[in-house]
Amino acid sequence: MAVIAVEDSNFDAELAKNPKVIVKFYADWCGSCKLFAPKYKRLSNDERYPGIVFLEVNAENNPEARKKANVNNLPTFATFQNGVLVETLCSSKEEAVVEALEKLQ
């Protein structure tokens, strides 16, 4: 499944229509965010995670989405189940993101 770019205007709608979601919050200036982008895309296509929707949000341009996930550092990954925040993780380690995905299964 492809990574879907969302903004404040459609963030809540995406959470509402998808029961299991992981969101990557990034900024264009963030080097770690750029380095993680291909890993996130690869994880989104991983057959171990069917039914999990992968979203990405530019944290600088979308303050409402950022607040809902308590984003303070970048990159930040947030998992949501049935529209409710489950976990917020500030990391650029793939193992940490995989662990968050496993919990969401």
C-alpha cells in the first residue's frame, strides 16, 4: 500500500475511515526524516502489515494534526486505532517503528 500524504483538512477523515493507522510526521529540513522516507515506504508495502494504513504529515504545515499526536521532535511516528491515539514514538530507528506496527496488529 502506498504512503498517503495528508493535511489538517483531511487528517481526521483518514483516521475515521481506517481502523489501524501509522502516521509519520516530518519536516522538509529534517535530515533524519529524509533518510527514513524510503524505509517507511518499504514498510508500507510489507505484507506483514495488511490493514494498516500508512500516512505522512508535514509537521510544520499542519499544526492541528501535530497536536493530536503530541509531536515535539522529528521524525515522530504515531499509531492510531479506531481514531484514538495509541502511541507516539520519536525515533529514526526502523526497529522501533516495526515494534509499533507489531503492537497495532
